[in-house]
Amino acid sequence: MSDRVPMTPKGHAMLEEELKHLKSKERPKIVREIEEARAHGDLSENAEYHAAKERQGHVEGRIASLDDKLARAQIIDGKGQSTERVSFGATVVLSDGDSGDEVTYRIVGEDEADVGQGMISITSPIARALMGKEADASVQVKVPKGTRELEILEIRFDPV
């Protein structure tokens, strides 16, 4: 439980906003749904009641997860970081050795990752292979489709 959870300031704010929404909007809404379903009588065959209780379990689980992550958050701001080596928060421009295509990824926390937006998790195979490497370095990465060779063309820290 003492493991720190790296995240950007934007990712931290996103999780705080989700937690606030769950506690102030979703939780009271589910309580009202459960009360309404209870008013319908026999709970053993009340599908609305069981569905609301199940949703309550999911929401409470997510709240607990967010509370835990925020308590262990290690907020890392890329401002002023060296662009000599790849580190958390860096935007990395890569050349795919097989296809020659250029791809750009920003290394972020797990909850912020969105490959479609070019944001990959610090725990992804590509990010792990890139960490600590310098520009012009080549890395081999095992991905589900096999092994890819990537060359680091540029390391930068973009404003968020």
C-alpha cells in the first residue's frame, strides 16, 4: 500500500474531480434509487433494488480506489526537467524501425493513459523500455504483436 502512484497534475485533478462527482452526485442518486426500490415491497424479487445495490457496490469500490490512489499520489510536473533522458511526463518522438513511421507518446500515469491521444502508461512495455534512455538511442520492445525496434528522435516536456 505504500507504493507511490505517479501522475501528472492534470491526472491528479481529473481523479479528484471524478471522486467529487461520485461522492456528491452518484452516491446520493443511488441511495434515492435504493429507497424507491425498497418502497416497492418484497426485496427478494425486486430487480430494481438488486440493480441499484450492484451499482452502489461498483461506485463504492471506485470511490475506495480513487481515495487510495489520491492518498498515494506522487504528482510529477515536467516543468524544468532535463530533456536529456526519457522520464515520467516526457513527450517522446519515436521512429518505428520496421515501418519507418513516426509516433509521439507522452508518458503518464495509469489512469491518464489514452493511446488514441498519444498518452501511454508508465507501466506499459514501451514506456518501461524508454525510461532513462537518451535521444538517438534505439530500444527493442516486446509488444503483443512481437518485438518492435524504436529509435528515440526527440525528448521534450510539453505544457499541459
